[in-house]
Amino acid sequence: MINHTYHLLIVDDDERLRKLLSQFLTESGFEVSMAASAIEAYTLISFFKFDLMVLDVMMPTQSGLEFAHVLRQENVQIPLLFLTALGTTADKIRGLESGGDDYLPKPFEPKELLLRVHAILRRIHDSPSAGLKKEIQIGPFYFNLGKETLRRGNQSIPLTSSEAHLLKIFASHIGTYLSREILIEMMDLEANSRTIDVQITRLRKKIEDDPKHPNFIQTVRNKGYILWDH
């Protein structure tokens, strides 16, 4: 991974932390921009392309979760790494449901942040689909493995980077049982099965007519999950 090709945006109202993280990530080879609020971040997004956003949850005026929801509604699919002092499992799940790709509780070591950033970027840019045909049909949907895009007919279906990566994993193993442990490892997530459950729930909402009774991504007791393409 060539770090200097990636442009990161740090959004945090804590000026000291914002500058420390910027310095650390810059020294690690990234191009870094900073914003003190969601409003500032939104302005920067309008002018620059970012590969990843490091976003504080607890900010005045508009929280990181609210900002993430706005971005996803507007189909802005920048990968999001949440930072927060709220580190419970329920808080993490809320962050993932808001469209986040990972969730790092405060306080944390800068090296841990760097590892999380690398993991997200690796999930986005590493492809498990080598040797497969470029586009996979899943019922009425077509998933482009190279571009990581999903469409139904001529209608584009927006996916977050995590949703696209998860669908790519499933599309590379159609008709194969994938355990939670395998999916967690392939997604570079922490060893928490609830996290992968949240990601799958989000993906089902995109491709299932009835997410509670899925036809494509099915849960198999004691085995995990399986994707059917019909």
C-alpha cells in the first residue's frame, strides 16, 4: 500500500487531538486535511476527493453519526472511521448502522488508528475476485466486481465501502457457506459477530425485497451465511 496516494480528512472539534492526528498520519505518509465541524467537512468534501474520513462522534451542532447519515442519504460513499468516547457494543453498532466502516473508542494509541486506517483502505482496494467474471448477476441485480458497483436494471444502488467489500466476498463464493469467523477475518473486523451481523443487515436492505425473509443472503444455522444468485 503506497500511503502517499491516499487523502484523509480528520473531523474533530478537539483542536489538539486534530493536530496530533494530522501530524502523525502525515508522518505516516498520508495527505491529510482537517475540519473542526461537520459543516467545515462538508465544504471540503465539495472541493476535494477523500479516500477516508476519520470522524469524531461527539461534536457540537451536528454529531458524527448525524453527519454520516446525511452523507449516506446524499450517496457520498467516503469510508468512515468513527472516533468516540462512547465505546460500548451498542454504540459501535449505531456507528456501523449509520454507514461507518469501523469504530475506534477513545482513548487510543495512534498506532491503532493507523492499523484501522490501513485495514479499511485494504478492504477497499484489495480484491478477492481475481479470475472471476467482471459482473455477477444476483437475481435482478448486477454487481461489478472491479468497480464494486451494484445496479438493478439501469438504476444504481448506492453501497458503502464495507457493503461493497462484503458483497464482493459473497459474490466470490456464491453457493458456499461462510462462517461469521471467516467473514470477520476477511473483512478485517474485530472478533465480534454482532458487527458482521449489522453489516449483513445493511446489505440485505439493499438487495432483498423482504430483508427479514431474505432470498439471496441467507442465514444457515451453525454454519453462518450463504449467497444464492437466484
